[in-house]
Amino acid sequence: MGEIERNYYNKRSPAPAQLGTKEVQNNFIPLCVPELGGNELEYIKECIDTNFVSSVGPLVGKFEEEFAKYVGAPYAVATVNGTSALHTALIVAGIQPDDEVIMPSLTFIATANAIHYIGARPVFIDSDPDYWQIDPSKIEHFLETECTYKNNALFNKTTGNPVRAIMPVHILGHPCDMDAINDLAARYGLIVIEDATESLGATYKGRKVGTLASIACFSFNGNKLITTGNGGMLVTSNKEWAIKAKYLTTQAKNDPLEFIHGDVGYNYRLSNILAAMGLAQLEQIDLFVQKKKKIAARYTEAFRNVPGLSAMKEAPWAESVFWMFTMLVDKEKYGMDSRGLLTKLDRYNIQTRPLWQPIHLSPAYRHLAPRDCRTAKRLNELALSLPCSVGLTEEEQESVIYRVVNSR
Ligand SMILES: *Cc1c(COP(=O)(O)O)cnc(C)c1O
């Protein structure tokens, strides 16, 4: 049994009725930290013993293969982080400077940055109020009322730029409504690129994220479901795109001996040592998902009857991995707002976080055409994410629950 199983499953499990009634002392409880109780050290040591610590070595290919198998995608290309995977995906999908790419306002800023890196422009769309993902009806509204066809191409009437792609982001472990998004993409001739960086393992109508469009990206940053410290992966069903992605992420090298480079490439390679860590993490992924779901179920149960708190929900068509556990705090009913609760929990050594500033309001992007994303704004005001590390013990979770229930 791995460390996390020992830590977690041997703790006593109080009946749900008792949740939040007992004060439990705790040490610092972080929001979300890596769980490294598997074969990480052994595999990394192997790299050191064999001297394959950098870009050469057998494990990058092996990690790509195993990852593709897990997700169910035909091809996978490992990258140095999730942002570089997104950047590469946009390039191989043919997105050009000044093209517009539809994406949610409520997400981590890396998605918008990747679009910006190639000189393209993000179009920020509001969230749906129930599951907080990009709202397909608002994408449709944008396409119908703000875009027009010229010479068989779709243009944004306000900016005059071509509208080329949708980049749905499955935020917080929950998939977007992909049928609706893919239908719109087919109707308007748009490319779909999944930003699946937060939702590895989640499924939409039984199909895993990463296989719901022809190209998708993942991240192995420290707070993601599995981590390599820093790392990412691009997956695709398009063989040509996969080949091009591998080429571009490895400095576009045509002749390794004579240093002939056929294009401007990038140094976006993952190292053998990090691939080793990724393989060890991937071995534990089913257990990690199980743990995340268990943590979310317990919080949901504990807060069910607390006035003013509403836990994140799972859509009928979704199986969320609950990468993050996020709830909304209604100031009137709970008696304190989300930031007040954050400060209060911080005093008890419990780390919590709001969601991201909606990007249409960000100093980095607010110069773009103004957009109405009022749900994203409201969610940002109300949301608070609670500790949800895979290694969170039941006792630690009890402390968090006690403080949340009794802080009002
Ligand atoms: C984590 C994340 C990324 C970027 O991943 P990195 O590995 O940190 O570069 C991109 N998009 C979203 C939505 C993310 O949460």
C-alpha cells in the first residue's frame, strides 16, 4: 500500500451527521499539494544511475505512450509545461496572428496568454451559472449577433478579425458541455482546442476529456492532479499535428548532426527525469481521482445544510474529478463573504483561495473589446476553494469543515 493509502484510509471515518461538530486542532493545511508516495524516487534514481537526466532517454516516449493510453488519445507529445502545450496546439491547429479564439473569461490566465503568444486574440465568454464552465449559449449568441461571413470566412463585426477557434477550458475538474460546443464549431467552421489542464481523468458522457476535440492540452504543474514539478502534454487524434508538435517543441531540428532547422522551433521538451516522475504519478492516478471525489463528497455532505454555502455541482452529463473543491459563499445567508472567510480560515492555519479574476477584467487583457461576463464576475466574488490535496487526511478535512461550519 502506498503512503497516501496508509495516511488516508486508516483514519477513522465519522458518520456524516457528526461532521462539523467537533473541534480538531490542526497544523498548516495547504490548498493543494503534490502526493509523491509512489515510485517517483525510484524512477528518478534510475535516470541518475543511467545518466539520462535531460532530453535524451527512454522515458519521455514511454510517458507519452502511457499517457495517451490513459486518456484514450491516439498521439501524445510531452512538453515543458501546460502553457507551452497550449501554445504549440494553437500553432499546429493553424491559428494565425489576428485570428480570434473564443475562450471563457473565468479561467487561469495561461489560456489567454498562449493565444496572445502567437499574436491571436482571445474573445472572452461568460460562464454558465450552474457548472461554471464556458456557456455554449453565450458562445452561440456571440457567433450569431457579433460575427458575419465574408468570402466564406467568419469575422468579428466589431474588430474585423477572423474568428477561427474555440478553446473550451474544463475548469476545476469538471468538463464543459462539449456536444453543444462541437455543434457550434461544426456549424461555424471553427477548430476546437480543449484546455484540459485542470481536468485530467474527467469524463463527458462517458468519454474522457482530451478526446472530445481533435487536440487537447494537459498540465503537470505542482497543484494539478498528477505532477512532474513542471510539465505538460499535448494529445491529438491528428497524426500530422502530432508530428509537427514534436518537431516544433524540439527546436524544429531537421538534421541533428549538421544542425539544420527547418522552422523556428521552441525548446519545449520535457526531460527524461521529469518523465520518470510522470510515469510514477500516472501509476497512481486512479487512486488520486478516487481521493478527490471522496474529499468533494465529504465537503458537499457537510455543507449541505449550512445556510449560504453551495458546493460545486456535477452536471448530469459529467463525471468530475473534483481537481479543486470550490464553494460559493452568500454573504447575506452565511453572514460573511468569501474573502472574510478566507481571512478567518487563514488564522486557523487553513489555506483557501478565491477563483481567478475573470480575464476580461484583468489589467493584462481589459483593453480588448469589453464583454459582458457578469456570471464570471459573480462567481469570482462568491467562490472559495478549500484544501483538497490527495493526501488530505480525514482529520484535516474535519478541521476545515469545523472551521467553515463554525465561522459564521
Ligand atoms: C494550470 C493551467 C494551465 C497551464 O499549465 P502550466 O503547466 O502551469 O503552464 C493552463 N490553463 C489552465 C486553465 C490551467 O489551470
